[in-house]
Amino acid sequence: MLRRIVQRTLATHAEKPRFLITGGRGQLGRGMAKELSARHGEDSVILTDISYPTGYDLDLGYTACLDVTNYKDFRTVVAENRVTQIIHLPALLSATCEANLPLAMKVNIDTANSAMLIADEFKCKLFIPSSIGAFGPGSPLEAVPDKCIQDPLTFYGCSKIYAELMMGYMSKMRNNDFRCLRYPGIISPVAEPGGGTTDYAVDIYKQIVGESQDHFECYLAPDARLPMMLEEDCVTGTCDFLEVDASKLTSRVYNLGAIDFSPQEVAAELAKQYGDFDMIYNVDPLRQGIAENWPKVFLDDGARADWGWKPKYDSTAAMTKYMIENIPKNPNAVKKEKPASDMGESLLDQLKAMSVGEREALFSKL
Ligand SMILES: NC(=O)c1ccc[n+]([C@@H]2O[C@H](COP(=O)([O-])OP(=O)(O)OC[C@H]3O[C@@H](n4cnc5c(N)ncnc54)[C@H](O)[C@@H]3O)[C@@H](O)[C@H]2O)c1
């Protein structure tokens, strides 16, 4: 009892916020650490991950390794550093979850439980991101609001719904300040595409602008619309959300939207702003299938109304301009061969366009 009172007092009277970012060496953690340090001071952030720090991390003093599956270590880091807010990022993403369900259960569910129990014990605030993957075929996919049926077909989606519900429960029933944002696909000029469903939206700029290629092979259909957001918006939106006074929040879980577009719209915008190239559609049924069960448009009325959320990059044109300006350019790029399927398709198109007489004349020469 006495220990709990002391811990509460420590958290309440801490002079300034102390953020613990777990799983921080992935796509989003370092950007959040940078933004939080800029807002609250360099020593306000402890960035950790199961992986070892890189030279970049060491230069910034982010030396700590923390495997959050080890509850004792996780709790000790929070207690010893007088952490006031945990930003819990570790998760296996969609395809990886299906490939290793026991590990996915451990990382996505068990460590979220640990984060909630530790934050509850030390009365820290807690943030865990969710995803558009938390919706499914029963959701109104044409435009998903904050509250609707959520019936994902993936373990990733189920694990995100678990965290969403528990964050609400732990806030309402145990008097905690736990918050959750559902992100769309996050794109950045520097993040390496990792084989995910939304990766084409980064890879197209890398290939055409960064690698000076004259064609891009897209694994989604021309009209496969998906909601996306630039990483800069995701980071500032999250940090703004963490600062909002709890009294303004009508929910613990919000959609965070920015842009939605299809491959053909991105291709048209890139051609307009940068120059013409060939867009080749070589549809991968697996990723196309995933895309068809995800929201096309992400409604974020709650975030806009409750805490004034507004993305900086809110159109395909603005995103394209940013990506063209910020994609690293490779001066030694080598032109790639166009895929055979495209040549086959264009030959087929040419044949279709010919009259019967022209076709017969062509075949007679073969
Ligand atoms: N990036 C996106 O497009 C996106 C979209 C929606 C939601 N999210 C959510 O945002 C969060 C962060 O996403 P991200 O893109 O940075 O993920 P990421 O996969 O790039 O990074 C996750 C990090 O967690 C670390 N990790 C894994 N197991 C760990 C463990 N046991 N202990 C400590 N660290 C461990 C990994 O080493 C990795 O650095 C995730 O919860 C993800 O579901 C991301």
C-alpha cells in the first residue's frame, strides 16, 4: 500500500515528463523520440528496443536494450527512470503474425498486457497505436468511422482490437490515462519497403525518382484505394494527441486520417510533377486480397472535433511533392529491364487494337 502511494506521488510530482519508448528502433520510434525531445527536452526520452542501438542511436544517447517480453526488466526500467508515459510500439505486423502465431501472441498481446499492468501500477500514461488492420469485411470499408463493426480476418487486426478495448477498460474502470490512435499505412522517404500491402506507395517514388527508372511494377490493381499518411504527420499528430487534456477526449481510441489514393492516382500525380513513366500492373492476389478487406477511406471526425487534428499533407499532390523532394537519389542507379509480363500485355493490347486484316498480315510473317 505504502509503495503504491509513493509511486503515485513520484509520478504526480515528477518535474517533467519522462517518456519510455519501447520497440523504438522500427519505422516510427526514432521520429517520435526526436519530436518528443524537441518538445520536452533531450533527456525526456528513453528509447529502447529488443535490437541493439545503431551509431545514430548511440550518438543521441539511446543506448538501452529492452525486451518487453521480460516483465521484470520492463518494470525495472519504468521504476528506475521514473517514467511518466510509456509509448508501446512493439508489434509483429500482419503477414509476420500469421507466419508465427505463438510469437505474435507474445509480442502483440502479452507485452501490451505487461505495458498496461506496469502503467497501472506506476500510474504512468500509456499510448499503444492501432491500425486500419483492425477493420474487416463487415466494417463500412468505403469510409470507416471511429465506431463501427470491426471483424478483421487477421491476427494482427484482432490483437489491435484487443489493445483498443483494454485501453478503454483500463482508462474507464481503473482511472488510467491510456490512449490509442488507429494509423493508416505510414509512408516515409527513408523507410525501406518491407513487403507490406501499402509499400508500393513508397517504392514508386524510390524507383522513379530515387533510382531514375522509366517504369514501375505495381502489385495492386489500378483502383485499389487505401488510406495513407506521411510519417511526419503521424509523428506530430501522435505527439499532439498525447498532450491533449484528458477532459477534451470523448473516446480513448481515434482514427487518424490524412490521405487516400489509388495506384493510378499516385502514378498520374508523379507523372505530372516529375515526368512520364510506364506504370505496369502485375497484381499480386495476396496483397490485393488484403487491400480489398481494408478501409478505402478513413474518417477522422472524432480527432478533428475533439482535439483539432489536421494533417499537414492532406492531398496526393502535397504528398507527391514532399516525396519527390525528400527521396534519396542514387547517382549510380542502373536501369532495370521492363518485366516480361508488361511486354506481353502491351503486345496483347497492340493485337487487340489491330483490325482482323492487320492481324492476319502480321501472323503470316511469323
Ligand atoms: N508503420 C505503419 O505503417 C503502422 C501502421 C499502423 C500501425 N502501426 C503500429 O505502430 C507501431 C510501430 O510500428 P513500426 O512501423 O515502427 O513497427 P516496426 O515493425 O518497424 O518496429 C517494431 C519494433 O519493435 C521491436 N520489437 C519486436 N519485439 C520486441 C520485443 N520483444 N521487445 C522490444 N522491442 C521489440 C522491433 O525490433 C522493431 O524495432 C506498431 O504497434 C504497429 O502495429 C504502424
